[in-house]
Amino acid sequence: SLIYPRSPRWALPMSWKISMRLRSCRSTLALLTASNPHESAAELLQDFPRAGLLRRLAALLYDGFLVGAIWMVLGFALQLIVGPDTNQLVDGVVQTDPVLDNILFLLMVASCTGFYVFFWTRSGQTLGMIAWRIKLVSLDNTSITPVQALLRFLAAWPAFFMFALGYLWLYLDPNGDALHDKLSSSKVVLLPKSHRSF
């Protein structure tokens, strides 16, 4: 009769450990599949509260410094291109070419519009919004479209300069949305402290 060699003492414990680890991995995989860990960003944002007025204004102030810096660079670059001869000092007042004034104004409007539309559609956050942990999304918690961003940008100007009535609207709205949020079908939510934008 054949005599089979006996397994070493470590063989059974080793095979048992491998079997238990495989079972643990299978259980973990089943649990992850059932709970759907790759939950979409829209589902994660749905329970976040609306951002308050002070955070909105603080983010707007931060972004105002950035946009102002962009305008200064544009004005300096335009002055380098056309030269200093376009400016004249008349009765102690600096007068510039009206054509250049209009060009600079259009550049300022275009740069400001591009700044907000780019960040709002790309990540929903400008740099000021990142600092204050607020984010702009559509009502279905997805990123807003360029059309929504442009509409919101155009509506935000009168909302702010008409005694900030558009912003104060959030105190009357049951959802806490400002007037330009309503017009663009968007909302600004407050992110938790654990959120990382980068």
C-alpha cells in the first residue's frame, strides 16, 4: 500500500489563514458593492445646507481682490501696448483716449465674466468660495452649465447693487436661495470642514 507523507505542522494553519483571508476579502467586496462606495457627487451634496449671507459676501470680497488684480494687469498691459502718449493732463485731471477707455472696459467685463463662468462650470467654486467652503451647483446637485453661469452672473449684478435685495431674498425664500440662484436654477451649499477641494 502507498504511504502518503504527512503534511507539516505549519501547512494546515497556513491554508486556514489563506482561506479566512479570502473569505474576508469576499465579504468586504460584497459589502462595498452593496453600499455603492462610488456614490456620485450629486448624491453626496444633496444633504448639504444652503450657504448663509455672510459667507457669500466674504467669498465675494475675496474674489473681488482677485478680479481687481486681473484688471490692474490688463490696464498695465494695455498701457504698454499703446504707450503713455494717449494720456493728457488737463487742468490737473488725467484724460485718456475714449476709445481706449471703452476697450479697457470691455476687457474688464470679459475677464470678470470669464473668471466666474470658468470656475462655476469647472468646479462650482471660485477661490473665494473655496476659502469659505461654499459651492455652487444646480438644483439636481450637478455642475451648472455655461448658460446657467452666464445667467447667474448677469443677474447677480443688480441683485447686489440694488441695495443687495437679491441677496436678502434668501431670508424670505423657504430654501434659503438668493434671487439670482432662483433665476439660474442653482444653489449655493455649505461644505463640511472635512471637505477637500484639491
